[in-house]
Amino acid sequence: MKPAVLALATLLGAGSIPPGDEIENYLRVGDYEAAIASLEESLAETEAETVRGEIAVMMAECYLGMRLPLKASDALGRVPSTQRSGIRYSYCRAEVLVSSGEAAQAEKLLRGVVRDKPDGRSIFRLAVLQYERGDYQGVENLLRGNAKVVERDYYSQIYRARALLSLVRPADSLAVLVALGKKHDTAEIQYLVGRAHSLAGSHGKATRSFRLALKADGNYLESAFALSRSLRREGDKPGASEAMKLFTRLQKNDRERLRQANIFSQRCRRDSATATDWLQAGEFHLQTGSPDQAVSHSWRALALDPADPGARLLLARGLRNTGAYGQADLHYRKVIIQSPANKKALSEWLEMRRKHAKN
């Protein structure tokens, strides 16, 4: 059997839904589309109001996973009023409120959830909303008070570290970052470690951390600026000047990126926007280092044209670049099953599986 044929044979058997609760298994692997199809069937077959409400909430969760808040809102509208106090409904409702610009209402709703029965995703979402409006002490109180719930979550710890820096508590921020760095090695951690050292007056250590951040991500605008300031404080004027030149160059590139992103955004906001418009915008975001935006745009493209293999491949690539290897694997397989001759997709899929088999 030829390697390509063997790979496809393996592909068709990989990641199939095991016996058991079909919908829960679809959700476990992140196959939101299959889950929604099954949920719609279940909804049509069920008359019990309580069960229908639970199904509607699960559908809303799927649509949020697909970055489609309007569809999530429609699903929540099918939940009976007697079931609208549950944690899962409240979280979904809060996400819909955020998407429509009603952050204050979303925060109020999440505060009630966290007060009554805190769960990781509600705590994190509330922390983000608090951070965005500048309530850094609120973020620290929330995340420290629920440490056991969020201690393994990378982004929760990042927001806590950033909040502590904003509160001018570099030692506490550094403690959080050092613990996080034992499990993760990212440019963001190195940059924040540098900021903590800089606040503490350890400019030599700060410089080393900013250099490490730039080594990991050569386009890290903030780190280039921070490096220039740190070198100047050390008395290295030539080094500071070179770092500032790098910052200026990156800033110019970033302005051009934002200009182009705005053009794509305007196209996508039109009532006549097509799957191609969303796909082109998503490809731009992927190429310019914004994989999460690429994921969002690919889902919008697929909502308009579910059979578009280009949008599906973009989704797989975006998920891969965000580190969601399990979901990326699922969508690479869908692309290859749909288009067996797509050698590029097959090559990327096999390479990802080789590098991230345990993820």
C-alpha cells in the first residue's frame, strides 16, 4: 500500500466517535457541527420541556465554540424561562452579551455565577472583563481566591500576572510567572518576566528576558520597546538605539497590518459579505500572526458555505497555530476526506500529528 493511501486509510479510522453518548463525544472532540446536527434531531424527537431546554443550552455552547454568537443567542431563546438560572445558560448568555457590547451586563451576570457556584470558564471570563475596565485588584482577588479552580489555566495566570504588574507588585507577579514558566515556554511569559524585573529595578535581568521574548517572537512589538528602555537604563545607548530602530520598524509594519485588517473588516461587515470575503480576511490574519482571528473568520466562512474546503483548511491551520491540536486534527481529517487529492493538507496533517501526537 502506498504511503499516501495508507495515511488516508489511517485517517478514516482516526478520531472516530466511540460508542456511548454520541453528542457528548462529539463535544469532547470539538466536532460542533456534528453535535448540532444530532441535537437538532434530539430536539425534534423530544417533547419534555426540561430536556428541550438542556438541548438548547448545549446548542448555544456549540455555536459559541464556532464563534457564532447570534446563532447562540437564537438557541438560548429556545430555553424555557424556568431553566435560565443554570450555570451553563448564564455563561452562554454572558458571552452573547459581550459580543453585542453589553460587557457591564455580562459582568453582572457572571458575578452571580461565580458567587453561587464558581467554575473555571466563568471565573476566567469575569477576570477578563474586570481587567479590560481596569479593575486590577478585582482580578487579583478573583483569581487568587479561586486558585484551585484556575491554577492550571495558562491564560488565567497570565491575566493575574498582568494585573499584579499593573498594581506595581513585581515580586508577586514574578512568582506567578516563574511557576507558569515551569509548564510553558512562551514569548509572552518572558516579556512579562522582563516587566517584573524592570519594575523591581533589575534592569540587567529585564534585558535578558526581553531578548528571550524577541528570540521566541521576532515581531513582539512591546518587547522591542521595553528592551530599548531597559538598555538605556543600563547605560547602553548604542544597544538602546538599535532596539528602538527595531521597535520603529515593527511599529510601521503593525500600522500597515492594522490598515489592511480594517479593509478586510469593512468587507466582512457588509450585508452582502460572502464566504470568500471571510475566507480572505481569515487568511490575512493567519499570515500576520493572529490565528485566533483566523479561526473566527473561518467559522463565519463555513457558516455561509459549509462545503468550502478552503475555509475548512483555514480553520484547521488556525486551530493548529493556537495549539488546539485535537480540534485541528479533526478538521484536517474532514478536509482530506472531502478532498483526498489535497496533498498540502495531508502533508500538514501528518506533520502536525508527528510533532504533537500527545496533544
